[in-house]
Amino acid sequence: MDRVTGFSFASRSPALATEAMAATSQPLATQVALQVMRDGGNAIDAAIAANALLGLVEPTGNGMGGDLFAIVWDAKTQKLYGLNGSGRSPQSLNLKWFKDNDYDKIPSHGPLPVTVPGAVDGWFMLHDRFGHMSMDKVLEPAIDYAEKGFPVTQLIAYYWNRSVPILEKWPGFSEQMTRDGKAPKEGEIWKNQNLANTLKLIAKEGRDVFYKGQIAHTIADYMQANGGHLSYEDMAGHSGEWVEPVSTDYRGYDVWELPPNGQGIAALQILNILSQFDVGSMQLDSAEYVHLFTEAKKLAFEDRAKYYADPDFNEMPVAELISHEYAGKRAKLIDPKKAAQHYPAGNPALEAGDTIYLTTADKDGNMVSLIQSNYRGMGSGMTPPGLGFILQDRGEMFSLKEGHVNVFEGGKRPFHTIIPAFITKEGKPYMSFGLMGGAMQPQGHAQIVVNMIDFGMDIQAAGDAPRIHHTGSSQPTDEMMSDGGILNLETGFSYDTIRGLLRKGHKIQFANGPYGGYQAIMKAENGVYWGASESRKDGHAAGY
């Protein structure tokens, strides 16, 4: 196979526009984002409007019951801003309670994994700092669609149908998220008047009605009545946090992520290790490259398991973890001829889950990279009466192992998989992008960067190219990799490459996902926006 360039893997050409661009995981959300910007809103208003609508049209991946992270390029200050909008665990719950009740891990669904939903607070933090259009106008499209209904797409109908048997036993789910106990089918019109009413209340009374008013009381009363620990005080005490994005230089491009409690810096660690090698001389479809990438991922994820957690509860050597000096030492552990069964985590301090992702850009040059999730698709199944949305189950990510960096504590933010990303070049915005899909996300981020910078792909081809997804590295709970894990390869890799990887000792699964969902906007030197979106899902990029 020839070296990868241009259109080798592109399913379609990139979208091009000069005034505005939006790329989301659902076409209706992309249209809403563009309409908001046509009506005088900016990229921040458009991102909030699209996210609010996605909670309705794609409840299989996100909603007001989940958390939010964002990176914003502010054209006025010519600077990046990071928002950590993740919620905390119930203050009244502790490790002792889980031990006393014979839990060795936190359940995936039901009341126990529920943490404070941070998305709505995130919307208002973004809007208060950067928004232009009034919040009632921003939320108007989502309210309108919730009342009038929308046709459910094939992909969403499929995931919705898979979720019903798992979540139907939790109070409020079937009543609000099914039709006579069944998920809506492809092409059926779905309405959600409860969600419309909730959005109307937020539009009228603001953020505090969700965290300190009527909605907060409804959530807290429901949780207390159904074996949960999340309280009104937990809701009232919530606030997101503005954080400084962190970056690494990858061959002249600055790649930006948010620091933990998310996993974004794992992408930077992977890229730093890859920068020690001449990747550009390799081929995407080669055992040499796939092996190198997989081993770099393994190294980064060992550190992810050991160090990534809520920084309010732990000291984390972030600067050391993402330094090129540290990467150089870690890269020396890679054997080019053999897959490692296990790597030790490093010691940098001494040596120095389904989601939605969207991105928007406006005529003034503002750009938003935003990711939002309920975790495990539709979340915990806990659906408070009359609100029209499901609470997240992000608390499942906590460890119950005493002394673990991510061990459960009251009022603590769990390890988070959802991560937005951004690239600048010479201090100017180059690309806002993200790739949803649990532990695939940092792997996907790194692959997008490599595809564009090392392999010369355009913004759409970089997302359409076949992906590598390694599973089995140490996790942020208690599981450890002891056998090298599993290397999942998407359709598109040749049998010669697979045979070469098998000879190096990799365990291969072919086309066994998930491989994530990608959206991106690139700003060219002449000011033209290039948009790309996920061809494996309902993704849609468009501009004007």
C-alpha cells in the first residue's frame, strides 16, 4: 500500500465555509447550531443550543443528567479556556458504606453510581463568560423540538432499544423514556414534554432552579426515595471549574487537552512517546506503526491508572507526565519486535463508557470544543419524575480499593473518560476536535493527530481512516493488564499487517469496536473553516 495521503480513506469531502461551521453527532443539532449563529449568537451560544438539543434527539449518549467539559478559543483575548463541568459524589456516602454492604465494585446502574449532574451549570458558566444571545433564545430550539417531536434516526433507535431491557426496572424510566414499554423505532416521531417543561423552567429562572430550586428538590427527593444518596445539599453545593488547558508540542503543533480528573493527558503522553520515532516514514497499514502505537498506548494507560483522578484530593505530576523528557525514558521500554505483556507505571515526580462530541466556530473566530455524556449510553436509568432526563452513572468509575488514587470519597469527582481537544499552531487556532467512546478517546485523539501530521490526511480522511483500539491496560478502578490486552483493528488493515502483529505477540480481534465518534473544525490560513464529522454514525458537519 502507498503512503497515506489526501483522500485515501475519506468517505466524503470536508465541509467548507467562511462565516460559521458546526460539526455534531446529529444533523438536527448541526442545523440548530448554524441557525443560532445566523440569528446573532456566537459559537458558544451555538454549542449550548446544540448540546441541549442532543439531550433530546440523542438521549443514548448524553443529557442534562450528565457532565460536560469544554475548551473555548476566545477570539477577543486570543486565548484558550478550559471548563471542567464534572459533578461530585454524594457527601453522605463513603467507602465504609460500600464495604459494610459487601460491594467490591460500584454497580453500573441504579442509584449508587449517580453523581451530581454538571452539564447545566457548565452551560451557564460558558454562557456567562462568553455567550452573546439570551439563554431563553439559546434553549428555544430544543424546547420546540421537544414539544413538536422529531424523527428518531436508525442508529439512535438501535441503541435506545438495547438500553430499555437494562434500564426499565428503575423508577421513572419506562414512563418517560419509552412508548408503552418500548423504545421508539426508526422514523417514529418522539416528543418529550417533560424535558420541554424542564428546559422552559431553566430558560425562565436560570441555573439556580436546577441546583437550588424546584428541579434540585425533585432530583433529591426521588433519589432519597429510591435508595440513593444524592441530596439537595449535594446539588446546591455544586460548581464547575475553569481550568488551564495543558499541551504538548507534536512536530510543531501544540495539542491541547484538559488536566485530570479526565483522561485527556493520556493522548499527550501517547503523542510524546510517538514523537521519539520517525512515524512519518512508516505506513498506517503496517505492523511497524500499529505495534508502536499500541505499545505507546499501553505505557500511557499504566500512568493513567496510577495518577489520573480528582486533583482536589491528590497531587498529580501533570507537567512531568506530559514532558518530552519523561516520554523519552518511557519510549526506551518499547521492544520493536515484541508486544509487552505488562508495563510498570512510571515515576515522573521522581524522574523530573457513549458520549456526544460537538464543535462550533463563528464569524469572529471563536471556536468551541465540547463533550458531554451520561456515561454508559443512557446513564444510570434513574429518571426523576416529570423532568424528562436520566441521571448519569459516572460514579461507577470510582475504585473501592483503599489507597487507590481514584478511590471513592464523598464530594469527590470521579475519573472521567470524556475529553475535548484543540490544536494551535504558532499561537493561532488550528483545529477543534474530539472523538467520543470511553477509553478509545485518547487513543482516537492521538490517531487523528498522527493521521494529519505524519500521514498527510485531510480533516475528513483523518477521521475515516481505520482505527486502532487497544483494550486491557490497567484501569482507573482496580483491574490490571497481565497478558498484553487485546488489539482491536477496524476493517481496513491488511492481513499482512495482522500477521505481522501476531508474530510480535499481539492478540488480535478484527473489527470489534467501539472505535469512537469524531467531529472536527479546522481553520485554514486564509480563514476558511473546514468541517469533518463521523461517517460511522449520524455525524454531520455544515457551515455557511
